[in-house]
Amino acid sequence: MALKTLAHGFSLTELLVVVAVSGILLGSTVPLGSHWIKSARLSSVDGEMSHAIGIAIATSIRNEQALDSTEPAAALCLSDTNQLLVLEANASVMPNCTAGTGTGTGTLVWSASMPNDVKISVNGSDIRCLCFTPYAQLTTTNCLGCSTATELDLSVDNVQRVLYVR
């Protein structure tokens, strides 16, 4: 009587099929993961910018210096070192973003670090300053280089989104 021997394990063909399917799945998830990471970074920067705009508006409405309705009571600046700054007027100066120094004039109310590849623009032109009146309106009065646009193009790592200033 002959005994049958049973083979154990997988054949080479079965292993190659599993490796090929795994490679295809892995190859398709890497680009999706990369996009997800970029999108998450943009969402984080968007949230930080929205928070900063809210603080700047609240600071301007508080208007501790009792400024005229056309004067800037608060400024939101993106410094040359990518620090997001909220500045308010003090007894001697209006808030304003100072290009080239990484700071601004006025009293610092709040700050946060932003990634180096953050760009804020309006119609393709980079902006680094928003000034708010005591009525929370955007102004360029006594605010050099500031914008009054309510739709800002926010870009991080070549992913873009529109940010609305309300």
C-alpha cells in the first residue's frame, strides 16, 4: 500500500500573486497619504489664521485707546520669520506691520509660529498685513502694505484654500 504525502505551505505562484497585490495596494495608498498630510497641514494653518483674525477683530472692537472709527485699532501681521502677530494700538503708535524686521509697531497681543511655506495672497500678490478699525472693518489708513480684501488665498505646500475675513 502506497502512502500519499501531502504538500504543506504555499506555491511560488501563490506567493507572487500576494506580493503583487500588496505592491499595488501600497503603491496606491502612498499618494493618498501624501495628499491627506498636505490637506491636514492646510487645515491646521487655516484654523490658526481664523483664530488670529478673531483675536484681531476682538482686539479692535475692544479699542482700548478710544481711536477714531477710521484709524486702525488692531493689526494682524505675518512677519518675515513666519510669526503670526496680532498687534494693538498703544498710547504712542498705531498698529502696523513692519516689513524686513519680523515685527511690527504696537503692543503685541498674541503670536503663533506658522510653517515656512505658508503664503497668503490676494489675486496672486502676497500680503502680510490686515488692519482693523474699532468697528472691525478692514482699513489701509495708516497701515502700509495692508489689504482690505475679504477673500484671501491661503497656500501651504502647494495646496490652496480661500480664507474669508468676516
